[in-house]
Amino acid sequence: MPDIGAIVDRSHLNTPWVVMWTIAIAIYFATKIVMWWPHRRGASLWRQVAFVLMTPGMDAKSFLHGDPPSPPALDEWLAAGLKAVIGFAFVWCIARLFWPERPMVAAWIGMVGLALMLHFGLFHLISLAWQAAGFDAEPLMQKPLHSRSLADLWGRRWNTGFNAIARELLFEPLTPRIGAVAATGVVFFASGVIHDVVISLPARGGYGLPTLYFMIQFAGLLIERTTGLRRMRRNRFLGWLYVAAVALLPSPLLFHPPFVKRVIIPFLYAIGGLS
């Protein structure tokens, strides 16, 4: 558990959580530009600026040139807003109930809350606002709890922004050369390396564990294609259970203790979630 006094007093730029956000934002906008560049022609300047600066998604082709989608239904707005509110409560109300007696529990509650508030809540609301304005802006999260296979979870429902990047920059160019299976392995490995840079580097520890997590996901994806697992997935509950086990049980490798202790706890303390 980190020294609370050090957390309060340390405000210079090498604070681990500042480093994490700096790296994450830099990678985010770098990939935004890479995705925008080949699809920029034929789109108005303001639409291009909107894609780069004001949308959470990475599918430049759809946003810049796609047909207007149907207006989002009221229940989508309500669900996204509710998730944002629940996430806010997790971060600023529930996490502190376990602090400081159970700091790791408090930190995990805070992490879940941040994901609900941002990825499932605020970013979803932004995507809905663009859809209501007539732009093809796909939400980042597509009901991942409905996944019945790892292929469905990682390929369609979880973080569509990264999926667009991986598909356009890695999977489609590599598949004709090395085949779909190997190209998928490269995508999972690249995802692990990126998460290591964002997670392990600022934490100064746990190197390689996020990459190991994503290689486990790749192995689970290959295993679920075997005959026995394909039969099991015909049962909705068993398919969901397999996805939950493979995706969630190794999650401490992704969000490893050095990251939780040196980055998440100080960040939650800095924003008032833990006090």
C-alpha cells in the first residue's frame, strides 16, 4: 500500500498516474491520426476535426463517409446515463467504504467505476449524440455481457475502437500473408504490448503480465473453436460461463498489483475517490 503522504505531496509530472494518462492520451491521438489519414479525402474539414477531437471511436471511414444511422432510442440514452451514474457512485461513494482497510478491494471497485462511467457511460452518450446528429459513430462497448464466445467478445463487443484499429492496420494487411489465425495472434500480442506500455511502464513493474493476459485470450479463442467447445457454446449459459471464466479469472495479470498500488490507488486518492 502506498504512502498516503507521498500521494498528497507528489504533484510533479512523473507521478505514475500522470505518466499513465499521458501515454494513453498520446497513443489515442496518434492512432486517431493514423486512422483519419487514409479516409480524409471527400470529408469536410469540420467533420475531420470532429472525428479526431470529439469522438471516442476509431472507425474513420464510417464517421467521415458512412450513411446516417437511425436515431438512437430513448432506452439507449437512459441505459448509458444510468451506467455513468453508477460508475460515478462506484468511484466517489462505494470505493471509499473499503478504504483504507481493504485498499485492493477499493481500488478494483474504483477501476470498475471508471470503466462504467467513461467507456460504458460518457463515451456511449457522446456516440449517441453523434448518431442523433446523423453521423455513423459506433459506441465503444456493444453489450459485452451478451457475449457467448471470446470471438464475439473481443471481435465485436469489447472496445470497437481498438477493433477498428486492429482490423485496418494489422488483421486485414497480415491475413493474406500469414493467414487469419496467425494474424489474430499478432493482434492479441500487439494489444498486450500496448497495454504493457500503458499499464506496466508507469507502474514500473508487472512487465509482460498484460501481454500474457492477451495471449491467454488468444489461446482461449483457439480452444473454443474445438469441436467440444463449439457444442458447449450452443448452450447460452455455458457459452457465457466460458467467456466469463477466460476473460475475468486472469484479469489480475492485466491489472496487476504494481499497477493497482502505484497508479490506480494514487489516482483515485487524487480525484477524491479515496479519502
